[in-house]
Amino acid sequence: MIEPKHFNVPILLLALSSLVSCNNSNSNITSTSDAQLKQVIASRGLTGNPITTNTPSISSKEAQLGMELFYSKSLGGDRDSACVTCHHPTLGGGDNLTLPIGTEAETPDLLGPGRVQLQSGTNYDAGPTVPRNAPTTFNLAAWKKALFHDGRVESLGASGIRTPDSAFGTVDAKGGENLAQAQARFPVTSPEEMKAFNNNDKDNQQMRDFLAQRLGGYGAGAGVLQDTDFWLNKFRTVFNSPSGSASELITEQNISFLIGEFERSQVFVDTPWKSYVDGDTTAISEDAKKGALLFFSTKEDGGANCSSCHSGDFFTDEAYHNLAMPQIGRGKGDGNDGSNDFGRFRETKQESDKFAFRTPTLTNVEVTGPWTHAGSYTSLSNVIKHHLDPQSAIDNYDINQLTQQGIQTGNMQANTQLAIDSANFESIDTTLTDTQVGYLVTFLKTLTDPCVKDRQCLSSWILDPEVNNDPNGDQLNAVDINNTTL
Ligand code: HEC
Ligand code: HEC
């Protein structure tokens, strides 16, 4: 890994020569990077569009009812947490926090910065309660292999989907139709996310069934909601079953399917980079083109080879790598005191997977911070610099970049050093100037669909707080710390 950087290949020389000259009107330079990029795009077969499956429209009745469920605290064990708590469209499809707080928040409808746990909450320590960063739900339909940072919901091909409810490598018969549905069955089984601690007498399936019964007013869950016709009428319409009963229609399988359809409708791929790939050479700036060349070029060619892992149109190989990102937060219960997170190893039990996490997508990455599996970096340049020299990034890690209150950082050095010292540790081990890191950041920002920065454009995916028609009062009306509607 310790090869020196070579400057003997034309791609880099051309990229560098364009750095030296700051003259944007020099059309030769433009055409040079365009020519190089054209070759990169052709040789990798890039189209600019990561979504290759059919996705539902947000106006479909399935996605519409899925949205109502996504925004409903009725699916929280204590009716104080919903999917949207950690996956709000105006927060990049995440929560804008390093690490989430789900159940037992001081103000359940306050999302993002300022969300804190109730002091009387379970295991209160003034910090976040969920051990990993909430990834975006944007473009969920583009994932082909696996969901979660450790891929514990994963496709086994035509045979089905493996989930935490089935042994590693075996199909979960209730996994559902697609990865989105399979995943949507799990947040309600996590006490910190949605289940709440006083439901710990129920196993995963009992909890899902209980929640379905609560919405439908049947079985053991009956009686919790005053008005269950509210949900029954909607399920009857969506499933074209005017006289279907609640126990037939309001099932955990139908609930997870509908939520998955809402997520799969979140397609945000109209990026400047896509326009560029489509042939509009003016769609991205000269600096972004320099960044793109660094991103796609190998080390031999003077690049950073980012695309060896962040490959394809979705900028991920959907594989697992140990980059020793700072391990902060409560941890997943691994290591001597439980504050570590062994990542993919937790699933496969293979040493070669220890501390390895799924390569994240970079589509819309500009709006999905804080970044890494533990949300430990709050700027894109810091994440990139970590890739280049993890040891120095860990030694000089600045906890002041974390603005969220109470983040557990006490074991960061020791836990992360174990990852660096692990045999499967990978780093790019390349020196880039700050200017070059800046070009990479500029390139990454061309992967942003403008819609995700525009509340008006996102409004189709936001359940209108003005039209709160849930008579049970469970709709989450998201506000920020200033009490402004999100
Ligand atoms: C308290 C915050 C919280 C709540 C509530 C929550 N999530 Fe998440 N979500 C997370 C975190 C954290 C992860 C990553 C966990 C991991 O990888 O181990 C995640 C992962 C996901 C993923 C995987 C994305 C990917 O790129 O792999 C999807 C999809 C998702 N959540 C959807 C949902 C849905 C649907 C609900 C409601 C049923 C929900 N979430 C409720 C925090 C939350
Ligand atoms: C060896 C594989 C590999 C290479 C090469 C690589 N990355 Fe990564 N990258 C990852 C993995 C894995 C993560 C997530 C690690 C974690 O969460 O612990 C990541 C995280 C990121 C993130 C944070 C994304 C998020 O949502 O949290 C960014 C941004 C990023 N990489 C950009 C780059 C850039 C730019 C380059 C080239 C300089 C690069 N990566 C090279 C594997 C790689």
C-alpha cells in the first residue's frame, strides 16, 4: 500500500497543468479534462443514473399510504417515535445528527440538532442513544445487495432475502418483496429506535403483529387507538378490498410493504453529474472536473482511486471495507466494554470482516451528513482526509467538530486503533494537497439533485402538517429546534 505517487502518466499531467493555470477561458484545458472524463465514463459504462429498477410514483396510492405510516408514531411502541424521526426529507433523508435519538426524546416531534433524550429515559447519559448514524432513505431502490451499515438485510438472489430474523446465509420467509420492505420490519424491533423498552417482553414478530393489531383494532393490540376505522378505510382503498377485515388487511407484511413503497418513491438522481454524463459539458465546473479525474484515476495515474470502492453510478461496490473511521457513540456491544462496533464481522463472524462497513453511496452525499457509520465527521473534506491517512486523522481527531450534545467519545482512540491494527485495514495512502481535496469536494457536490435542497420540491414526500387528519393524534409534525416546521 505504500507506493509513492507517480506523476508520469498523461492524465495527471494534464490535470495538473490545468491546476497551474487559473485561466478558465482556456478552452484547451476544458476540452482536455472533458476528453479524459469521457473516456472514464465510457470505459466504466456509466450512465449517471443509479436507479435501474421500476420505482413507484409518490402519487401512487401505495406510496401515499406508506407516507402516512412513515410519519405515524402509532408504529412506535410508546407512540413517541416514527420512521420520519430519523429519516426526514428536509434533513437529507436522515436526521442531521451524528447519532440518533428515537424513543424517549424530550420533545418527540423535534427532529435534528437539539433533539435530546429525556433525563428520566432508560440508560440516560445526556448523549445519543442509537449506536450508528442514520443513513438516507433517498434512492433506496438503487441498493441491489444489502441494507444497513453491516448489510444485515441482504439479497440472496432469486431465493429471497436474509434478515436478522434468519440465520446468516438463509432466507427469511417473511422478508418480503424487496430490500426496502425487508428492512422496514426492523426499526420497530429496536428499543432505542421505535420499540421502546417496556415492550421487551415481545420478540420481533410479536412486536410487529402487536403494532398491526393496534392499527387495526384487533387481537392483543385492540383498544390502544380510539379510531381504527381511520386506518382500515385507507387499507381497504389501497388493497381494493372494500369489505376486507382489519386482520386481513392491516398486517405487518402490508405495513412494511407500503412503507417500502414510500421509500422506493424517493428517487433523487437528476444531478449535474448526470447531465454531464449525458453530454452537457457545461453542467459541472472546471474544479469539479479536476475532482472527478482525481476520483476516478488510479494511484499510478496520480489519482485517489476513490472509484475502486465508490464504483458505478451509485458510487458504491456494496461491499465492506475497514477504513477505521472514528468509532464514537455507545457502540454495538462489541469489544471489552461493549463500546466498539465490529461492523460486518457481527454478521459473518469472519476476521476479514472485522470493523468493515458497507461502502456508502455518494449520490446526494452533500446533504446526508454527518458522515460515516458513526457520524464521526461533520465535513466532507475531513472524511476525505481520513481516507488518505487514517492514522494521522485518528491521532488528530477533533471532537469539537461534533456539535451534538453529549456524544460518547471516551473510547474513540482505543477502539479505532484496534481497527487500524486489524489485518484487513485499508487506506488509500495517498497524499493530496488541500486544493485537490477541495476539488474532490466540489466533484461530490455535483452528485446532488437540487430537489433535495429545496423544501418546495420535496413537499410531495412531506406529510402536510396542516392536513393532520389522524384522529388518534399520532401524526408526527416535525419541527426544528426553533419550532419551525421542517
Ligand atoms: C431512532 C432513529 C431511527 C428510526 C426511528 C428509524 N431509523 Fe431507519 N435507520 C436508523 C439507523 C441508525 C440506521 C442504520 C442502522 C445500522 O446500519 O445498523 C437506519 C437504517 C435504515 C435503512 C437502511 C438504509 C441503508 O442505506 O442501508 C432504512 C431503509 C431505514 N432505516 C428505514 C427506516 C424505516 C422504514 C423506519 C420506520 C419503520 C426507520 N428507518 C426508523 C435510524 C432510525
Ligand atoms: C477501500 C475502499 C474505499 C475507497 C478507496 C474510498 N472509500 Fe470512501 N468510504 C468507504 C467506506 C467503507 C466508507 C464508510 C466507512 C464507515 O462508515 O466506517 C466510506 C465513506 C466515505 C464518505 C462518507 C459517506 C457517508 O455517507 O458517510 C465519503 C464522502 C467518501 N467515502 C468519499 C471518498 C472519496 C472522495 C474517496 C477517494 C479519495 C474515497 N471515499 C475512497 C470506502 C472507500
